[in-house]
Amino acid sequence: MRLTPSEEMTLEQLTYQNMKPRDILTTIKEQNPENVSTRNTLYNARAILVRMEQVGETPMPILFHRLKTVGFVLFHGTFENNERVQDVFFIHPESNRLWCAFPHVFLIDSSYKTNQYKMPLVQIIGVTSTYLSFCIAHAFITNEKEENFTWV
């Protein structure tokens, strides 16, 4: 069930083209009808590919790179005396456009340190004129203090 080197190259190229795993598997099986790989084989190969790209990177640069690649607008605050990131705020351009059209904040919610880094995640939700809710923005904050929420 292992992929051949040429199949790994196909997987890598199609992954970078944002093709879904089921479509990648179909393409690989069309190229080699005797291939017995499953979707799990592709998921494992893609996970290895991602880990190889991230060698030597710390989580914050990886997060910043991914958000910028997808098109998010990103702001971050650092501690006063060093370069360590304190708070991160990100918003998708489409959410920003909706927020400009419907500037009423419906809900600000904070999950309590349930992620790997034990940082609260703040979600800001808006509502349209037809009472549909939409995500405005997200933020990771170091503390649940008034100054952190004010910064957000």
C-alpha cells in the first residue's frame, strides 16, 4: 500500500493544487490500475509532507504563514521587552466586508484554554439584517484581562 516515488510526486503536486484526497487517489489509480492504496495512505503521506515542510519552524510563524496564504488579515501584539507574541487577531477579508455592511456585534465568546497552548480563543460573531449570523474575527489572547479584550 506504499506509494511509489512517482506517485508521491503526483500526490505532492496535486496537494499543492488543493485537490481533494479522493480525487488524488482516483488520479493515482488511473495512472497505475494495480495500486491498492486507500485514502488513509494518502492522508498519512500528506501528513508526512506537511511535517517535512515545517522542520525547524515554530508554531507562530507557521500560523502566520498559513493565515496570510489563505488571505486573512493578521495583527499581533508582543510583550514589551521582547519579540514573543502575546496576542493574535485575524479576520478574513470576506468577513471584514460583511462586518462593514452589518457593524452590529452579536456575540463575543471566549473558549477557556482548550487548545494546545492554553490560550483563550476569542470569537466575534455578527448578525445580518436577515438575522443570519457570521463569524467576524478570531483572536488568541494570553490572558483573560480587560486590556487583552480591549486590544481585540
